[in-house]
Amino acid sequence: MAVGYLGAPATPTVDRVRRTVALLRRRGFAVTPSRLAAMCLGGPLSEAEVEWAVAASPDLTIFEALVLDRHAVSDAGSIRSRAVGHAAESGAYVAMTLDFVRMLVAAAPFIRGVSIAGSLASGGFRASDDVDLNLIVDDGHRHLAYVVVNLLGLAHALRHRAKPVDDLTRRPIAPRLMTANLILERSQCLPLQRNDEDMAFEFLIGEPVFGLDAIAEIFDANPTLLEHFPQLAVKTASFAIDTPRRLPKGLFPPILDRPARALGLAAWRYMQWTRRHRPEALARVAYVRSTMLPYTLFDAS
């Protein structure tokens, strides 16, 4: 998925490593020096350069083989346990996700692109997590996509009622399993309203599954993303699926998006209500939604 290359900004190595560690920390995980070298802000480094930057920075340390902000050392144990869980659990959930995406894009022909996001993409997945998907959809179909993902996701989760859950994935009928993390209409991507390093990092850690041309189109229209992470120019798609036979687009006119918004909003408010006695879960949802601005669904604006 090569879409051209822009040179890395002339940022001192220590600052680049520190800012990358901060990006990871905001998302609740950390990585080894070798992986940090590959995903560093501004372009890849060598592992030796990362180790030098850590040694040169009073704010960074390597603890339990992870590059951490010194203030996050207390979180190293939980981060490491997530990495271990990912190694044990991710394979089965990736296979499950690919099957779900095949069903999703067959049923929803207005979906242009799908990437695996969240912990399953970042390397911190554990069995109690849900699977986050980032979608690119036709204009006028954001809320319809949200409803279809959740309806198909509920039917899918009914077959996996024994799945471990936590406060975020616990549901009255079936566990939360396949979810929409970020839904962008095509016109919102050309160009993106946000081209900051957090948005670029979202694309960097995402694993493209379907619609590689639609994803590459975003990089063409938003070269600033590649200024933050030149690695995007050579990003591969290890989990890409073939295009399945799809329903006719005419079955889903944009006029359906308004009732879909009402239905989706009601369902979202209900789920928030079920979390009313779990303040940590509510706080986590609020934080995740804040990172998606201005693309969050169901904002008053």
C-alpha cells in the first residue's frame, strides 16, 4: 500500500521517542525498544537509537523490557500482562474478526474500508476486550453503518456468550464483541479535519482488512499523516480479505441514515444507562469518545 513518501521532520531523536511513548501511554500500552524503533514518530529508528534516547532522557526508562515514561512504571505489570494475553488470545480473535468483516461488508455495500483498531491491533488484546473496527463509508451512511455493525455484532455475540467480559464489554443479553470505533464518511477524509499525530497514529496501528484503495486514498489526500509517520507509505495489509459478493447499494439510500441515527442514539443511551453504576466504565467511554472528536457519533453539535 505504497502511497508516496514524505521526509521525516527534523525532530531530535530524544523528543521523537518521548512523544511516541506519550502517544502509546495515552492509549494504555507500551512496547519494547525494537517495536518502538519501528513505529517511532517521524520515521523508523534503530533499536540502539531508541536505547540511547531513553538513556539521554530523564523522563524515560526501560522497565520489564518496555519503554516507559518514568511516571508509568507502576503500570508496567498490567501492560506486560496484556502483551502476554495478546500472544495467547489474538490469533483466534483475528480469525473471528475476519469472518465478521466478510459478513459485514457483504451485508453493507456502503462500507468502503475496514481496519482492525484498538487493542487487537496495538498488541495489548486480552479475551475480555471487544474488537474495535474503523470504517470508511459512503457519504450519508455513518449512522446506518453504526446500526448495521451493532445488529450484526449482537447476532455474532450471541454465539459467544461464554466470552470473558469486563465493565466495558458486559451486556445484558450478550457480551460486547465487535464494535465500531471510528466511522468516517468518504468526504470527511478528503481531507481530514484532523491531521495531528494522534490521528496519524490511529492509522499507523490500524490493521487494514478491506478496502485498501479507500484507505490509501486517505493518505493521498492527507500528506501530513505521512509527515508524522512516514511508515504509512509502506504499510502492509497482512489480514486483507477478498471482496465478497455484496448486496446492491440501492437497498440502502441515504434517506435511511436519519432513522438509523435515532435508533443508534437510543441504543447508545441505553447502554450508557446500563453503566450508570460503573463510573470507571463511563469515564473510559468518555475518554475514548473525546479522542475521536470531531468525528464522534451522537454529539449534540
